[in-house]
Amino acid sequence: MYRVSVLYGHPENPEEFDSYYEKVHIPLAQRMPGLVRWTLTKPDRQDGEMAGVYLIADLYAETKEKLDEVLASPEGQAAAADVANFATGGATFVFGEEREIDLS
């Protein structure tokens, strides 16, 4: 599985960020063809270099090539362009292949 993690910094107005993200950005981004999973995490504690992250959005596709297609689509481009409309704390995009570790 390949994913992009979007790390949103603390916004100037968290309530406005949350409202815009839920009402505008999620519906816009849900139109992206080819995503197989999408998760959101609001960190409740942080240490080290990643401190200051307000929200983490993880978007998944089967392969790197498929994720590239998702992001290059008109819907992906529209969602990416929308980030500037609400991410007043900045956004960092981190790409990588996810590997699950067997705990048994």
C-alpha cells in the first residue's frame, strides 16, 4: 500500500479549520478517483521534531503509480489547490510505501 500523509500545522483558528475541512475539503477530496483508504488523526500528544501537528490525513492507493494518478487527476489537483484556502498553519506532504509488521 502506498500513501501520502498530509501533516497540517496548528491553524490560526482551529474552529474555522475544522469546519472548512469537514464541510468543504472532505467533500472535494472524496471525488478523487482511485483512493482505497483515508484516515484522519488529531494528535493528542507530541514530542520531538513533529511537534506542532494539528491534523494528519493519510490517503492510500494500491501503488505509487496509482497514487500519482489520483493526485494528477483534475479532482486531485482541485483538492491540492484547496489546501491553501484553510491550512493557515501550513501543510507538509510525506509520501511513502506502508509496510505492516506482523505482531504474532
